[in-house]
Amino acid sequence: MDSAEKQRVVLQQRINIIEELQRNRTGGQELLDALANTVSRSDTVWLTSMQRTGNALTLVGSAGSINAVANFITQLKRSGYFDQVEIKESTQDPAVTAVQMFNFTLTAQFALPPANPAAQPANAPAQAAQAPQTVKKG
């Protein structure tokens, strides 16, 4: 292996490490977007607090039914952003007597979905596939 090839391999390894670090960097904006999208797809679910320690989340909220809590858990899992979603407690709220309300506490791990290796980088030029054009003469 010549020195140019060795240098190319070392640089590619560095690029791979940087890309992996950037992919694993999970900022607050991504978390809030993923959570907001998930809550908006769930009926009668309201979050009252969220605590984040690293990628570990504790979500506390209320729901109009126990089925709404179960649907919210399903939506979290399907989103691709939340792993190890577990319900810690769910109790009927005794203070609300006019309607059924359930208070719940969930835990989950937040992680960005796996990168799609087939996807083009955002700064890559787009190449539109065009059908060949035929020109009629005459």
C-alpha cells in the first residue's frame, strides 16, 4: 500500500468518526420536534413535564383514557426516535370526577434514527433523471 492510499484510508476513518459523532449528537430541537409530532398524533394526551438526563427521558402527563396512554406509547416506538419506552405508572385521577382522566409516567431513551447510507448528502448536487428526448425532423 503506497503512502497516498494509506493517507486516504486514515482520512476516510476520520470522516466516518466525525459523521458518526454528528449523527449521535441529539440536540434539544430534534427531541422537541419528535416529541411534539408524536403527541400531536395521539388523541387526548397532554404532557405536563419532561426530564432529560443524557438520552434518558421521563415523561409525565395525562390522558383521557388508558387506551390513549397505550396509543401514545405505540406512537413513541413507531416514531423511530424513542427506544425502551416503558410505563412506570398510570393511575386514574381522583381529583377529576366529571370525566375519566389518567395520569401517567413513562421512561424512554431518545436516539436519532439510523442514517440512510443510500441517501445523498444535503450539499450534494441533485441530479435529475431525464428521459432521452427524440427530435423529429421534417
